[in-house]
Amino acid sequence: MNGAGCRDWLATSRRYLVAAAVGNLAWEAAQMPLYTLWRDGSPGGIAFAVAHCTAGDVLIAGSSLLVALTLFGAPDWPQRRFAVVGAAAIAFGLGYTVHSERVNLARGAWAYASAMPTLPWLGTGLAPILQWLVVPAAALAWAAHTPDRTATGR
């Protein structure tokens, strides 16, 4: 692999994580009224939950991308196998999220407000499912189509 290929995958991965952080922060803040914490929590508790959940989302996004790259990536990713790696990363993040929602709801770590639409066959909320379809897809699309300024020296 030449140096440019290394910069491409590294720069794309970095852009993805930044976009995922911004997107998940916005999503977490927007979906907070769908959780009971919005009604029962203090402003500080709500702010902490948004920050904590966003940090977890970034860890999930990064881990999902790393596993997808390890299993399905090519040495010159993102030029090759971008869609396969992206789909796998989204699937891994979505799978973890479904599991985490179910476990944390059962443990009582959080609860849905009555406004949260749920998927009856999963018992999980629609908002977190959509989050892990929309945010990573948008972040990957943005990361792949943003020019790598390090390659041009700017």
C-alpha cells in the first residue's frame, strides 16, 4: 500500500468518527423527550445522559467500523469495498444497539416515555433503531465524499 492509500482510509475513518459524533449528539438531544428521563430528570442529569450516550455512540461507531474493516475491508479502502464495509458497520452498530436497548430496558437503566414508538417483535424503540440506520449512513457518505486535504497539501 502506498502512503496515499493509508491516508485515504485513515482520513475517511477520522471524518466518519467526527461526523458520527456530531450526528449522534444531535440525535440524542432530539430523541430525549422519548425517554422518561426528559420528564423525571434534572437539566444536569439530562445533559449528562446526552453526553454519555453520545460518547457510547462514538465508541459503537468506531468499533463497528473497525470490525467491518477487519472482516471486509480492502487495503485501498475506501476506494474499494466501501459499500460492503459501510453496510457491515451499520449492521454491527444496529445489532449492538438492539441488544443494548433490550438489556438496559430490562435492567431498568432507562425507560421509554409513552411517546416512543416501539417495535413489538423486538421490544425496542424505533428512534434508536432509526438512529443506527440514518446517522452512520450519513456520516459514511459525508466522510467518503469530503476531499482529503492532506493529499493535496492544503
